[in-house]
Amino acid sequence: MTFQKLSVVIPAYNEGRYIHNILDKVRAVELVGGLQKEVIIVNDCSKDDTEAAILEYRDSHPDLNIQYFKHEVNRGKGAALRTGIQHATGEIVVIQDADLEYDPREYNILVQPILDEVADVVYGSRFMGGNPHRILFFWHTIGNKLLTFLSNLFTNLNLTDMETCYKMFRREIIQRVKIHENRFGFEPEVTAKISRIPKIRIYEVGISYYGRTYEEGKKINMKDAFRALYCILKYNLFR
């Protein structure tokens, strides 16, 4: 199969201060295999100047293919991802948060198993490899590992980081998966559902992680962790 384009799906909520930074990084990446980039930004009814920042960036950087969509009401990260994935036209789709916790230069690490045609889905793990990781929240790490363990228990996968933002898919696969979760339940739901696709080939590669504090804009909290636990049970046991 010939791969020509990578669709980068970015859900954005109140990221007016930071969105240009992540777009600069995405724009600077030179993809392997001659891949072109399509950036799909979904503004989830931000209350700050996120929309103005995105439109200004798009107008001033016509060399970057930016497709912009917005929700008229706040629906959550999962809903924004659904919108973005639905509009993706690249043969490969990657999820990118609007913050600076993940490094777009590592798209090339993620995409290689797909270009080599040995993988259909690639997860970027913050818990494997020798890349840099910001030291922040102990209990977040414990929570992530516990959720990953429980997810693996039901899916029979051996992932090290189910909750990672960096998930890359062949488009024809992810567009067939029906996602219902609107917030951070996207991660366990999509993992449960792709694990049941016959003959699916899932790989995992080590990535770096530049975590944010809550003062710097981190949004996930304990309530989201409990929702993730609920979603692991819901989409594995009561499918």
C-alpha cells in the first residue's frame, strides 16, 4: 500500500496561549517516506481566544495544510477526536494534544512500523525507552499503570501505556471504530474496540514526555481516572 499523507488530529480547548507552539512543532517536522501533513484542529467551544489564534496561524502559514472545525457547545476531548477523525483524509491518522506534553518530532518513530506494513496501530509509550520524561505526579503514574494493567487484563494486550495521547492508526481502521465517549474515556474505549478487530497488528514504541502542571494547563483529574476505570469495564465486559 502507498502512504501519502499523515492526518494530525488536534482537539483544542482553551489553548489560545499555546496552540501556536504546537503548530510550530508540527509544521517543522519532516516526515519520513515522503509523507505530507494534514492538520485537523477541532476547537471544542473554547472560552478564550483559541479560535482567533488558530485562524491567525492558518492565515500566516499557508504552507501548512490546516483544516479547522469547531463545536458550538463544549462536548469533550472524545467528541472533538470523533469530529477530527471523521474529517481525516490521510492514509494514517495520529492524535496530538494541543499542549506541549508530546513531541511531534516523534511521529517518525510512530509511523515507521506502519510504513513497513507490519502494524495497523501504533501506541507511543511514556514508560518504555530512554527518551526524556518530566518528573511530576507520582499518583498519576500509579493511576496510569493501574488502568493499563486492568485494560490489558480484559483485552489480552501487553501495552505499557494505554492512556497515552500518541496513538497512530491506519485511517480505514480508526474510521470504522464507533466511539461513544465524549471526554477522556476515549483511551480505554478505543483500546478495547481495536483489540477485538480480527488480525489487528498493534505495536508500541517508546516516546518522550514533557508533562504540564495544573498551573500550566493540565486538564485531566481524578474524576477522569474513575471514568476511565468505568470505561474499561463497560467496553470490555458489557460490549
